[in-house]
Amino acid sequence: MYKYNDFDEAFVRTRVAQFSQQVARRIDGSLTEDEFKPLRLMNGLYLQLHAYMLRVAIPYGTLDSRKMRQLAHIADTWDKGYGHFTTRQNIQYNWPKLSDVPAILGALADVEMHAIQTSGNTVRNVTADHFAGAAADEIADPRPYAELLRQWSTDHPEFQFLPRKFKIAITGAPNDRAVTKAHDIGLRMVTNAAGEPGFEVIVGGGLGRTPLIGQTVREFLPEADLLPYVEAVLSVYNLLGRRDNKFKARIKITLHETGKEELSRMIEERFEEIRGSFSGADQALLEEIRAAFAPPAFKTAPTDAHYAAQARDPAYRAWADTNLARHRNADYAIVTVSLKAHGATPGDASSAQMRVLAELAETYGHDELRISHEQNVILPHVHKGDLPAVHAALKAAGLATANVGLISDIIACPGMDYCSLATARSIPIATQIAERFKELDLEHEIGPMKIKISGCINACGHHHVGHIGILGLDRAGVENYQITLGGDGTETASIGEKAGPGFAYDEVVPAIERLISAYLETRLEPAETFLAAFRRLGPAPFKAALYPEEGNRNAA
Amino acid sequence: MSRRFTPKVVTANALIEGDVVYLTEDDRWSRHHHEAELIEDEAHAQMRLLSAQAQHLLVVGAYLADAKAGPNGPEPTHFRETFRTRGPSNYAHGKQAKTPKDGPHV
Ligand code: SF4
């Protein structure tokens, strides 16, 4: 696993020491809240509805057992025994006391973690494909590039006061599991005619108030040009990005206002200017980083146990069907551990569960763990012969839910149960949908389905790219939920279409049920997914299912 | 004629642990909404808010929230403020975890 260098270590320790003093000065009154607020936000500390919240970065979603155990230790010592994994591959603690935060940051620094640049108008935590380094379809592990970008952007003097926050996502595979088209910069690894790896550079994607799919400004960027090119994008944005209007400040608006052609031209021009100043030191660093991400020493052992368990145990079979993905080594599998047990809060893990995951990673998973933007935990390298033992241990910890990619594998942001920006709750909507479809015993029948829920227009729950998206709003003092249809966050990305008027809190689950019935009735065959059926049929049959009374009215 | 002023309470979060608190008429910070001062006059509301914001050693993020009179004292009118009197709906954490009346004042 990648280790911080001395510079990083010193930098993080200094920041912890500074923030400890700032907290002390806030508590003794020498700093007002107005003075303190930007300082705490720089260190990932937010004020939520019921308490503070500390957001901790998990760079490119990668953890090892030591880090995971420390996250559990923090949850037990200074919080309420659990943590919440987010779509940004962060972990959030919902109940820290202000006076404990310096100690928490110290404990994080002990395992080379921190909460820096999880807020503010900076380059945020670079997110990556959660199957990085393991996926069968991968051209190269994207994490060395993500780490290179992290080192380059951390505390970069030119980019600490961008017009707005800036999010970069990277995937090393043509199949996009990192939602690259909904980021300020999306980097998707591709190969050119000569078979060399490089990146498709996508700019100006983003969700939120103005959801837009990013546009490709460079079809193929040689990997050696990554840093100067990304810097060129940022410096053009830094110049053009609007600082007069917060809602128009993201690069997606810059792209829209400037036009793709002109923006691309300016990026290329800037790129030519600065390229020479990248003397190759970045490439030497990349090599160094890459060595730290070398694949583990895969073992050779019999895989019979897996196939025997599949034949013998239906529960195991169901889990293997949904929760395993193809590994680049045919004797291995990628295990997705669902944090979506029916009725449980999406993305929450108790400290006990974190310890089980750490233990499993250490014993069976080459000590690697990933957090996915879909709020699940990944054991990226498990030998097939060990899968039955892993499954048994997960089951004992309540972590063997066989629902990855199904209707109960819902993304939900914290919503109005925690978030001070929320306009409605999202968690209870998610848990009710999951429980209802479990009760109906329909989820395997329905097949691949992504429901994504946000508690406000900021769209942290990625609702625009859900096959079914749900957005919680406040309509005249009552929670109201808007449904969007046909969104997609992969390489075939699309923004969901609004279905029509919103639904009251207790009308959402029945509405989803009607929608699903319509899908089951209209699909050509079980293999035709909801998204495929929607693309074939358009919204009409689904709207009719959502708003039956309108059909009645028209018929009357 | 100006629009009728919607009554308010002053609410904030306790500085150290972040728990939701309400300003009382006798200048304490209570953990209970029904102990808040119900402010029926706009100018007085602004005064009370200023005085709350000045107490930055005790609280953070003070603001005025809509409320109405109830049998046991002021009650929230908006669901957001109702949630703040309880805690999250997914766990029995926050105020709902404590038995009523046990919370110490700030
Ligand atoms: S989408 Fe809105 S409610 Fe949900 S976490 Fe983001 S800001 Fe909060």
C-alpha cells in the first residue's frame, strides 16, 4: 500500500497541531465562529443538524486493515460506534465533539489519513474505480495516477482558491465504475491504435442544481502528459470560472458559457505553454508511486471450495451471483460487501463490522480494502478457494446481503436525518424501498437496478444518474419527492428525466412499486434491464404507471 | 399593512457537543424546544438573535426558527425543526436517546 513520504507526514502533523490550537482558541473565545468556520471546514469539520460531522478522506477509496481498524477505533472512542461511507469515498463521523476533533485528527495521522481538502474551493479527494488494480477489464491500475494528482494538488498554491470546489474521478478501465462523466474532470483510460495507454479527458460534468454530462476535450492524452494537461484545465478554469455567482462557478458552467471548442483551444494552448516546465520529475514520481501499488503476490491454490459451496448452498450461490466480480486473475474474485442490509442505513458500518472487514482483508484479501462510491466495501483480491470462509465470516457479521446491483443496493445521502443543507430525508425512503422489495421477494427477478436518493438539489446521492432517481424537496413545508427516470452513471452516461409532479413521503414506495410492475410487464425478456426497457420504450409507460389518475382523467 | 410576523424561537447548537439548544426568556440555553422563549415581535426577535450570536463561547450557528404556541410551550412548525427536537430517524441517537428533562443546560 502507498505510504506517505516524509513531506506528507510533516505536512499532516503540522496541520493537526495548527488545528488543535485553533480549536483551543475557539473554545476559549479568542476566535469567533466567523473566524473559526473556514478553518474547521478546511479540516473537514462541519456543523450538521444535531451535531458536528467530521469528513475524512479515503484517497481513491483505498484502505488496508490497519487504517480500517483505526477508523473503527475512532468510531468507538469519539463517536457512536459507527461510520458512514459516502459517494465521495469518504467516511463521515456524525457525532464528534469539537473538543475531541484534534485527537481524532491525530489518530488519523497515525495511519497516514486526514480530513484535509474534503471541503472548500480546492481540488477534492480524487475518486477512482473501486475495482482498481483487480478488475478483469482494466488497462492499468488508475490509483498511481490518482495519487500523483493528489500529491500535486494538495496545498497547490495556485489552486487553493478556485472559483468553486473541483472534483476529479479516474478509471483505468473502459467500463466506467467511477462516474467520470459527472465530475469536473473525468479521466477514462483507453488505448490508442498503437496499444499505448492514455486517457480520454472529459470536462465539465457534474450533478447538483444544473446536472450535465461532461464533454470530451481530448480523445487520447498520452499518460506522460497527464499532470500538465490537468494543470492546464485547472488554470484555464481558474481564469474563466465565475466568482460572481456561486451557482454558476463550476467548470460545467464555464464549459457551457465558453463552448467546448473555445475551451478546448484554451486548454491546449495553456498546455503547450506549461508542458515544458514539467521536467519529467512527475514521471519519475509516478514510477515511484507505481511501485508502491504493485499487485500483490497472487497465490496458486485449488478453487474447488468455491464451486462446491455454489453447488451446495443456495444462499452462497445467490451471494456469489450478485456480489462477486471478475478479477484479472481467473483464480481470484472481487468481493463487494454490501452495506445495504434490508432496512439498514446505506453506507453505515459499525465498528465491529469494520473490524471484521479488516480481519478478512488481512487473512484472505492481501490486506486491501476499497470503499465504493456506491457506499459498499470491496475486498478486491480474494482467492476463490477462500470465498466460502469469507462468506461465512461476513454472514456472522451481518454483512453477507446478496443484493449488489439490485433494487435494495440503494445510494442514499444522509439527507435531513443529518445534513443541514437537506430539504427532506433520504435514508428512511431507502430503507423502506429495500424492505418492501424484500417482502415482495422480487429483487432478483427485477435484476440490475440502481436507485439513487438525494436529500436536496446538491445531489450527493447522485439521483440524476440513477435508473430511478429520487430527490427530496421541501414543498411548502412538507417533504416531497421528485422522481427521475433513465439516468445512468456509466460510460453510457445520461441524466434522468423528471417524471412529473412529486410524491408525498408515504407515497414514494407505492410509486416505485407501480413503476417496477410496469417494467416487469413491459420488458421483452428477463435479460432486458429496467434501463434498457426505458431506453427502448421512452418514459410514457412508466409515467402512466406513476400517475394512473392522469390516464383515468384523459380517458374520461 | 405589513404581513403578520410569524413567531420565532432562537435556536443554535451547543459549542462543544453540537446538541440543539434554544434560548429561553431568562437567557439560558435549554435543550428543550418547549422551554424556548416564543418571540412574537420582529424587532425583539432581531435583538434576541444578536444577543445569541454574541454568546459564541456557548453556542454556534444561532438563527431564528418559526414556531407556534402549544400547551406545554413553543412547538416547531416546520419538519426540519421538528427533526432537530428529536434526532435522526435511523437510530435512536441525539435528543430522543435521552429521557425528556434529563439534559443539562449549557
Ligand atoms: S444531497 Fe443535499 S441533503 Fe444530501 S448530503 Fe448532499 S447536501 Fe446534504
